[in-house]
Amino acid sequence: MVKEGELLKVGKRTNTMRARYYILRDGALYIYRNKEQKIPSNVISLKGLYISVISFEKGANYFGFSIYHESESVRPRVFYHRNQEAIQDWVKHLKIEAENLDFEERFIKGRKLGKGKFSTVYQC
């Protein structure tokens, strides 16, 4: 599966929004300065990373998501877009490529088979 498109990020030095072109494939996010660039500026391997939607106040102009790791040695990356549906689509595809899906996203939960002291068992 390949997904590509433009997202916004905050520049490290200028703290202003910068548009970048991204291609998602083979478990990695390839970062380009623009669509015409042939060699990526950076590549983020998604294996072992988490992806979550960032909540903003109601009426915000931007929507976003974060790619992060439990370890503090890996800095989180935050990306933005003006369209909430675009962010949700990116998050869905990123989670698939990172192989980091919630149980409900990976399986269809069927009927309840039983319940114990510490768990409930469902047919999937």
C-alpha cells in the first residue's frame, strides 16, 4: 500500500508551519521538501512507533497527529493538516504500516464465549 500527500510541520528553527510532501510505503514515511524532489530528505521507520491524533480546542484551524515512541531518546514528530478527514486517513494508514493496530481495528469481535476473574473471552 502506498499513500502520498502534503502535510504541515513546524520548522525547528523558524517555528512556522512548513508544507512537506510525504510518501508512506514499506513500513516507512519518506519526507520530501516538495513533490518534485527525487531523493527523500528524511525517512522515518514506523516499526515500534505509536501514532495518535492530537486534540485541539473546538474551532481550531488545524488538525494533527503525532508519531512517537515510549523512549524519551526518540523525539516525537507532529504533523498537521487543515482537513480532519485527511488526518484520520493518514493515521489509519500509518497504524497499518507501523503494524500498531488496536484490537478492535484488527479483529471483528463476535459473541461472548465466557468470563473469568481476569478476562472476558470473545469469538473473533
